[in-house]
Amino acid sequence: TYPHTQDQITVTDPDAEELKTQLALLHHLENVTLEGTLPDNAALIELKDMFPNMTFLWNFTVCGVETNTLEEFIDLSGIIMENTEELESLLPCFYNLKKVDMIKCGISDVDMEALNRRHPETKFVWTVVVGGVRLRTDTREFMPYKYGIKKIGSLYNLRYCTEIEVLDFGHKGISDLSYLE
């Protein structure tokens, strides 16, 4: 039992249907922590969407990694995935997710780029090979001399490194960077 002025509550073993009716009566409610045995994530996402002025905190698993609705970063590196369906189905659970590391997850560069385009509010990071060097797609600089590269191979994959601020190809004979546009 809570007074109608309550601004935060914790509910153990919640029933999603009961919450739909009862939360509507608490007009000042801002934060709801859900714990214990929870309904499935789809029911909780529906509840979250139904009450957009409330913040719901619950723990759940994404591709085997424990997380919660308030996380800003999750690391899924090394978890081999056939596709991104599970991850994408759970993105609506998050309020503040900014970045997901997906290094060595087995998803192709093309599919990772498509994932970033479908969800522009979240940065999905993986590695690509550029000039014979493996780079994170969130790298801020690429200077071949730092890697001891004498002859630069293909630079095409730099197109996935959208946060690059510094490129130094001095004395490497590079003249065409049109694919970076």
C-alpha cells in the first residue's frame, strides 16, 4: 500500500496486468524498481511504454550478459552471434544506452553498419581491418607509422570508423580518399 503522493516504489514479484491498473492511481510516481520474479521483457516494455513519465528499473540478460534498464554501456565482446535479433528486441528496455561493444561477435561489417543505422541513438562498436591493422570502429585516430606500417593496403574499411578525427598518411603515397565521404 502506498499513498497517492508516493514518488518511488519497489515491487517484488510484480504482475504486469495489476501494475497497469495500480500505477495509474499513483500520479506522482517517478521511479519503479521491479525485483524478484518478473514478467517477460515484452510485458515490461509494454508497461514502460504505457507510463512514459515513470522510470522502471529491472535487471535482465542480453545475450548472456546481466544488465539493467539504466545502463549506458554493455560489453558483448566475444559472444558469438548468428544475428542481432535478441539484442535488438531488448533495446527498448533501455533508457540511456549509448554504446555496445561487439568486438569478435561474428557479425559482418555490413550487418554491423546496418545495426548502427537502425538504432542511431546507440553506438555499436566492432573491429575492422584497415591497412593490415585491426581498428575499433570508435577509434579517434589512424596513423600508420604508429603501427610500423611501411606500405598501406586497403583503407576502404575506414568508412566504418565514423568517429575518426585524425588521419596521418604522410609520405605513404595516398591520393584518393573519396570512399571516406
